[in-house]
Amino acid sequence: MDVFGLLGNPVGHSLSPPMHEAAYDELGLEARYVTFEPEPSAIEDAIDGAEALGIAGLNVTIPFKRDVLECVEADELATRIGAVNTIDFTGEGAPTGHNTDAVGALRALRDHGVTVDGARAVVVGAGGAGRAVAFGLADAGATVEIANRTASTARELADEVPGATGHGLENETLVDLLSDADVLVNATSVGMEEDETPVPADALHGDLAVLDAVYQPLETRLLRDATAAGATTVDGAWMLLYQGVEAFERWTGREAPVDAMNAALRDRL
Ligand code: NAP
């Protein structure tokens, strides 16, 4: 029996257990996916303990994504992003740390027919998700503009992302940036708590593909506005799905049963 899991605090409402267990059921794997809520001060002990117990893989969520960097051998992308969301214990030697949020966003876009290589992309937000998406898009050949409420954070991130430029989140700036953009990603939490959007509706247009990292609710105001503008829309559950698919494939070496994982996820949203 292989044991996988999620480290976070809190993790009670996580959608990862049903998504991963649907994959084990579909492929007939003897495996379980469990959640752990260590105290923040015990994160290093938690990872050492997981290794000692023979746990095969862990996902990592808030508030540990950054702290875990110091406890594992982080790969180059996770190091640049500054966050680990997947730990792999299956190799020889020390556990390795990876960030599958970046690939999750890219696979979500590609799955909807969006070409990223050569695209002009605007990433709104410069927190954990914004960093992952900005590096992921730039590595995949997009030119990235980063707009964030705290403009200095966007500029600092843009200094690290090849070819990127940082901006504030003023409406005029967004209208200007989006006028000739191909891809827009909302990587802020705006739209989660209230029916709000970080991007004015009149900045959206039919040549855009819009990915909203927010997945609760699935249909955010941004995505409704994007649909009305004739844009291609990609909801946040696709990004969540593909970050999980990437972790599953890394841990098991098997091709993930994407449809079964997607169905389990959407059943619960
Ligand atoms: P985070 O590190 O706390 O960053 C939050 C970001 O949102 C920052 O850029 C922050 O701007 C911005 N923000 C917060 N409130 C705002 C407001 N009222 N107006 C404008 N900007 C605001 O959080 P995170 O981990 O990046 O997560 C961001 C969102 O992405 C969450 O909704 C999360 O659920 C989602 N997410 C989804 C996936 C997925 O797989 N679908 C994966 C990761 C995250 P400042 O810098 O100015 O504070």
C-alpha cells in the first residue's frame, strides 16, 4: 500500500483526496491519500517523519509552501518560484521538492487550445500563484506582463522573470496591457469571497484566453465577463486538476487518468 498525502493547515476542505483517490480506483492502485495538519513549527519534523514512515509523496499547501523549500532538495523551477507544492520521496536520497502549479496552469491553457509559445500574457497577481504562473508562462515562450495591487511586488517579480515587466493594478493600465494580449491569468484571490473581479470588463476582448486560478466559485465574475466579451475561458479547477495530475505522474510513473480525476473534482465543486 502506497501512502500519499497533503500537508497544510487547515486542509479539511481540500479537494485533493477525492481527486487522487479517484485515480487510484481507476487504475486499481493499492494506495491512499491522507491529509496532515502539522503545527507550523513542526514542519521539518513532519517531513522527516513522513520519510521515515515510507510515505511516497506529499502535496504541500498554505501555509507551508515556502517553508518546505528549506527541508527538501528543491528543483530549479521550485527554487525560482520560491515555493514547493509537491514532495517526492520515491527516489534515492533526500526527498525532492517541485512546483506543479506552473505546469498546472500551462496544461490547463493548452487543454483549451491556447498556444502559449509566443503569446503576450498578462498575469494579475504576484503572490504564490502569480509567481508560479509568471515563471511557467515565460519558460514556455510567452512575453509576460505582471500587474499587482502592490506594484512594487510586481516589479520585483518582473526583475526575476525573463522578459517580464511589472505594473500596478489601475484600470487604465489593465486596459492598455490587455488591448493586444493573448492570455490573461487571474492569480489573485479576488473573486473568491465576493462577486468581484480584478480586471474591468471593458478591458476584455474576443481574442483573449482567460484563466482564473480561483476555483471556488467555478464561475467567477471575471469568467462571466470574459464569456460575454467572447473570450476563451478556463476555470481554476483545470489548473487544480493538472497540478494534481503532474504530482500523480511524478510519484507513480503512470499516466494519470485525467477524466476520472476531473470528474471527482467537479463532483465536489
Ligand atoms: P497569495 O500568495 O496570498 O497572493 C495573493 C495575491 O492576491 C497577491 O498578488 C495579492 O496582492 C492579491 N490580492 C489579494 N487581495 C486583493 C485585492 N482585494 N485586490 C487586488 N489584489 C488582491 O495567494 P496565492 O497562493 O497566490 O493564491 C491566489 C489565488 O490563487 C487564490 O484564490 C488561490 O486559491 C488560487 N490558487 C489556485 C490554484 C489552482 O490550482 N487553481 C493554485 C494556487 C492558488 P498584494 O501583493 O497587493 O497583496
